[in-house]
Amino acid sequence: MAHVAIVGVGAIGGALAALLEVTGRHQITLCTRRPLPQLTVKTPEGIVIVRANNVTDPALAEPVDWVLVATKTYDALAAAAWFPALCKGNTPVAVVQNGVEHRERFAPYLNNQRILPVIIDCPVERQADGIVHQRGVAQMKVETGALGGEFAALFSGSNGQIELTDDFISAAWRKLCINSAGALSALTAKPAGVMRDEAMAEIALGIVVECVAVGRAEGAHLDDSIAQEVVDGYRAQPPDSINSMLADRLALRPMEIDARNGVIVRKGESHGIKTPFNRMAVALLRMLGETSRSQ
Ligand SMILES: NC(=O)c1ccc[n+]([C@@H]2O[C@H](COP(=O)([O-])OP(=O)(O)OC[C@H]3O[C@@H](n4cnc5c(N)ncnc54)[C@H](OP(=O)(O)O)[C@@H]3O)[C@@H](O)[C@H]2O)c1
């Protein structure tokens, strides 16, 4: 049994809470910005009602055994406000977010040894506060090691799939290759079917080729074939599939522009690699974000 706090109970936080709930072993605390009277998660196996404490004030949180952070990447500073109360001594913090900078993002607030970066693939959306719809299995990747093993053990007995990998950096950059191309959906306000257009697919290839070059410079092992595989993957999705960046744009929420495309530009600069496709995507997305928020 472990006491696990989840900071950020949206789509991913809700899916993680349901996985922990079905193990039947853990005490769960949901850390949210608004009261969450109940959390119901529709999973492929049926409906899970999560029995949990809910805390809305970081000052009132109690120390726990594990913290899982599932906010958007741009909410790191606000998420960190929970750590002083939740983390006593060596409490590990799993950062379950997209991107390749899990450690950098939380290094100002936590001992690096206690941060566990997690890559997650899980088709899930929040339908309303406290109602989450998980449409498929949750697959996670973590670094091989003691913390990764403890994290995986938290979910044993659930149907979450957790892979321990010796090459986390390649796994994270591979996922970023997929996410970086997703910018085109957000830019055009069109779902995955947009990649069936040849001109759009060519731009997507350019975005991913840059991601591969920068990822390799960062130490990731990425095949040349990835760019075409990413485009083929989007084309194989139902044409009306909406990625989370497009969902954020449509809901007038901030988008994870920096974590998904900005990082390619920033890290590219540090290696002297030019990234014009991603640079243009970032500039256009930022302008879109500013325009939609001011409307
Ligand atoms: N959804 C997916 O299918 C999916 C798949 C793979 C990876 N990811 C990644 O997983 C991460 C989480 O994404 P998501 O889709 O779950 O986002 P989400 O549905 O927007 O949920 C994020 C939650 O964090 C909460 N939050 C923000 N700041 C907080 C704070 N200071 N204290 C407590 N709660 C706070 C938000 O609360 P409010 O309701 O108050 O805004 C929201 O409920 C992202 O990095 C995303 O890219 C998502």
C-alpha cells in the first residue's frame, strides 16, 4: 500500500487515478485547483469510481509516498507549489507529461534523484470536471532503475502497461517526433486527416526530420525512417482524430507549444542545427494563441 498524490487531475491524471484505484491497494489524494466531489473514469474495462481525498490548497496537503504530476507542461511552476507539503524527505515525483525536458522542468524545485520522467501513450480526454473517458490502454515508459521499478509496482494489478527502458532519451525523442508534427493540426484547426494532403505531409516530414537531427545531437538513437512513419501513422488514424494541441486550441486553452516544438528550436540552436519548420510552427502557434486568448 502506498499513499499517492496526483497533482493535476485532467485526462491523464484521471486515467492514472483509475489505474491506482483498480489495484485496490492505495490511498489516493487528488490535488486540484477546484473541489472535485467525485472522479469517474470510463475505461475500456468499465466505469471506475475513484475513492480519494481531494485537496485544493497546497498548504493543507499531507506528506505522501509518491507524487504523480499530470499537469500540462506550462503549469510546472504552479504544480511545484504542492511539493513542499507533499514531499517530505525523499518522496519521489513522477512527471507524467509530454516532451523531453521532464527533469529540467522540475529541477528548480526538486532533488534530481527523486524525479522520474514518464512518457505516456493513452487516448484519454476529460469530458467535464471529474469525468474522464479513457478509450484505450495506458502505456508508459520509465528509466530502468530503482525508482522506475517502484513506479511500475504501484500499478501492478491494473491493466496499465509500464516498460522500463535503458534508453529513455530515445523513447522520449521518438514520442516528440510524433507530437511535433501534431502542430499542423493545431495550426490548421483540422484533425489528423489533414496529413492526407501531400503538401501538409511534406511540411510534417520537415518538422520531424529537424526533430530527429536535434534528438540525435542530444544522444537519442532515431532511425531515418521515423519521419515517414510519423506521417503514415497520422494517415492511418481516423481522419477526425483530434490531438491534444488541437483540443487545447479549440477550447481556447494555452497550447504546449514550447514543450513540443519550441524545444526543438532551442536545443537545435545550442547544437548549431537549423530548424526552420519548427521555428515557423512556433511563431505561428504563439500568434494564434495570443489571438484566441484576446478574443
Ligand atoms: N490527454 C492525452 O491523451 C495525453 C496523452 C499523452 C500525454 N499527454 C500529456 O500529459 C500531460 C497532461 O495532459 P492532460 O491531457 O491530462 O491535460 P489536462 O486534461 O488539461 O489536465 C491537466 C490538469 O492539470 C490541472 N492543473 C494545472 N495546474 C494545477 C495546479 N497548480 N494544481 C492542481 N492541478 C493543476 C488542470 O486543472 P484545471 O482544470 O484547473 O485547468 C487540469 O485538470 C500533458 O503534458 C500532455 O501533453 C496527454
